[in-house]
Amino acid sequence: MRIGFAGLGAIGTPMAARLAAVHEVKVWNRTAAKARAFVAEHPLANQAATLRDLASNAEAIITCLPTSADVADLLDGPDGLLAGLAPGALLVDCTSGDPATSRAIAARLAERGIGFVDAPLSGGPPMAIKGALTVMCGGSAADVARAEAVVAPFAAKVTHMGPVGAGHAVKAINNALLAINILALAEGLVTLAKAGLAPRAVLDVINTSSGRSFVSEVLVPERVLTGSFPRLFRLALLEKDIGIADDLAREVGVPDSVIASARERCRVLRATLGEQADYLDPYREAEQRAGVELRG
């Protein structure tokens, strides 16, 4: 299959690497040096000079960018994706985006006979490296079936959630739950640490009880308690995702005080910790406010 891949970030790079092992892949990145480095490491891949070049002769384009607005920005201009995409091609958007913008993009592409599937991911870079990501898709049944073949090299589970925008809606709520778990467990752990209890012992009990979550079972033991804090996912992106979830709840008329409160807390933390803060840095901030340390 001839595939164009746009967006060689932390998760996009291992995704593109798995694609390049089995397909004819051309890559593009806003920072061209990343694309050059990728091609140097994966000699079967090629670097696109422009987005038009990326799309020309491609059966499918995969985008993996920070926001849906970033994806929309790739479409226009003499060297944009629309200048190169042919009728019958498919755009698979693996961005953690917003449903409304995706529907607008899909409508523009449909006018030219081009398919669109929103296909956000869960699993992060570690699962991308293993080819074990979960992909939640929005689009027509025919387009999603085509997208499933496109994402197969890096996906272990692909689920058709509904029409265009449905994948992004599910991903936004999923990441809202992630954010809520991160914030709640940070407060709970520093509270118990302040009360004199050992964080690791506390986690051992929580993880065999009803309060456990992916955050308590994996993220905190592997990254927070060890003090490693790898920079894998920016807090700014998590704040963006919980904002999409909050906006969706308001759009459909569902009271969402928990999501809205977590959104506001993430907004404050983003402003306090900065644009490059990691999504687990709220644990450092919680430790500082409480005057305790969870490691050791």
C-alpha cells in the first residue's frame, strides 16, 4: 500500500516505523529535520518535499498532529494535501481531535470523492512500538474497513464507534477520565503521605481494591514513585482533550461538573507548570503544595 504519513511526534514516529516495514511510506513533518532523520533510520521510507508531494499517488494519508485545527491547516494551498489527493483516496486522522472540526474536514474531502476516518489512539508510544495500539474510529462502514487495513501494522484493536467524529468523542471522554484519575490520585496520595503513610504500601492496597485504575496500577508505580518522570505526553495536550470532552458534554446538554472541574484544574496547572510540563507533573506540584514526597 502507498501511504503518506504526516506528524512524526512521540507516538507518530513508532507508528510510521511499523508502517514502513510493510508498506511504501512517504513521511512529512513540520520540522523537516525529523523527517530526514526518520528516512535515514528507515531507508525504505521516503521524505515528501511538500504536503502535495506526500499526497500524490497515495492510497491513504495518516495524520497524527496535536489538534484538529492543525490537520485542517494541511489541506489548502498549492502545496497542500488537497492539491495532491486523488478521488478514492482516504485520510485517516489519528490526531486526538474534536468531532466538529473532523466533520467539517470530512465534508470538504467528500466533495472531492475522498474518504475520511477519525481514528484517535490509546496506548501511547510504548504500545505504538509494539504495534498494540487501540484505535477508535468514526466514519462510514466502508471507510472504516479500509482504515482498518491502513492502521493494522500499529494497531491491536480497531473499533468502529459510529459516524465521523465518534472516534474523537470517545477519545476525549477517555482522556477526561485519565485526567480525573491523575488529579484525584495525586490528591489522595499526598493526603495519605502527609498523614504519615507510605505511598507504596498505600498503592499496593488501592491496586487490590475498588479505587484502582491504570494510573494507580501503571503510571504512578513506574514513573512517579521511581522519580523517573519520562516526558511522554504534555499536560497541555491532556488539557486540550479534557476541554473537548467538556465542550461535547455542554453541546449535548449533559451536566458535567466533574469533567468541568477537572478541566479548570488542568488549565490552572498548565498555566502554573508551563507548556512543556508532562501530564504527570501534577504529582510534583501536589507534593510541593503538601510539603511531602511520594518517592522513597
